Amino acid sequence: MSPSPFQLRKKACCLYSAQLPALHMRDPYSAGHALPEVIFPGPEGRLEGRFAPAPRPRAPVAMILHPHPQAMGTMNNRIVQELYKTFQRRGFATLRFNFRGVGKSQGTFDNGVGELSDAASALDWVQSFHPEASTTWIAGVSFGAWIGMQLLMRRPEIRGFISVAPPANMYDFTFLAPCPSSGIIIQGEADEVVTPSAVQKLVDKLRTQKHITIHHDTIPGANHFFEHEMPELMGSVDRYLDMRLDPNSPIR
């Protein structure tokens, strides 16, 4: 009997980094350097995150959203961590955090409704330190991609997105009508959880819309977790960001 998509999602895709002592704080700049852990208010209590402050005024903001909380998804997922490092290296004020009920974040899983509220609160928190941010980006992995694309429908300041293996065969994406931002969707060719055909159908639909540009990369041989194709995945991300962040980029 072949495993269900849920069982596959529970595969050891989430590599945990060492947990650092909790730091309850309001101002991540108060100590004069980036602090490893932040606790900030969410709709159902505190949310736990990691925040890299920006090195300059008016720097862009990026937020990274993790995979399904009931399938071992946390902010310490290795793809989430690599996306976080990529935006941090590029000078973004960058946040990754645990949805409600994960790690030290309070609350319980809410089937995406509460998690969307968590993401909105997290973005509010980052923007409270960067009210003059030049632009805002959202990146999400699997379930986090679904939440991220819902968030960009509600937040016009989000001008770019990166969606890794968006679960188009599991969740309804018809809310993207129209999708307000350009971005990239990256899929593993051998994804056994999110079918590539469902993602291709989503890409084709989004590409019929005017005023946005949707890039789509398929990573050869990669499964849902990009276990052996992390360099190829992050290469795709970096090439896209190089293009989008170029002052002469045709996509705004």
C-alpha cells in the first residue's frame, strides 16, 4: 500500500537547528545587533520567530512561511532557512516564524484560517520597524506557499513572491483572481506530494492574467523535499532575485 500524501509530508524534511533561549523583546535593534530569536504578539498569543534586521534605512522586507504544521513543518525547515539566508544576504529585513501551535508559538492549528492571521500579524510586526520599507516580499514552502499567496491578495505592499511546491492539488487557489504580484513558482519534477501537473495548471491560469509575470522552474529529479537538489533550488531562487532586484528589471 503506497503512503498517503499526508504520510509523505511527514517524512523527515524538517531539519531542526539548535534552539536558542527565548528572548522576549519589542525592539530587535535595542542590543545593536541582530538577535537570534524574537517573540511577538499574534492573534492567539505569542509567536516565535527569527529576525535579521536590515542594515540600512528603507531596506526591503521579506517574510518566509514554513510547511504544514501537522506534517513536521517549522521555521527550521531547511528550505525555509535557506530562503531566509538568501534574503538576509541581500540586505532585506528578514523574518521567519512558527505558526500557532508550533515550537514556542501559542495557539492550535487552524486549517489555514488562523495561520493566515498569524502571517498578517508577523508582517505587521516587521513593518513596525520598517515603515518606510522600499518593497515587501513573501516566500513560502508548500503549505506556507498557500498561506503566502493568500496574504499577498490582502497586502498590496507585497510586490514579489517565491512559492516552492505550492500544494495546488490539495488546496483551492482560485482566490488568485487576479493575482496582484509577479513571482516565481518552483516545483520538483518528481514531487510525490504536490503533483507537477496541478502546479502547471495553476501557472497556466496565472499566466493568462495581465500586468503580472509568472516565472516557473521545474527542478529535474527533485521530490517534494528537494532532498538532493537544494543547490539547484536555491540557484533558481537566486537567478530570479538577481533579475527582479536589478534596477533595470522589466518587472516592477
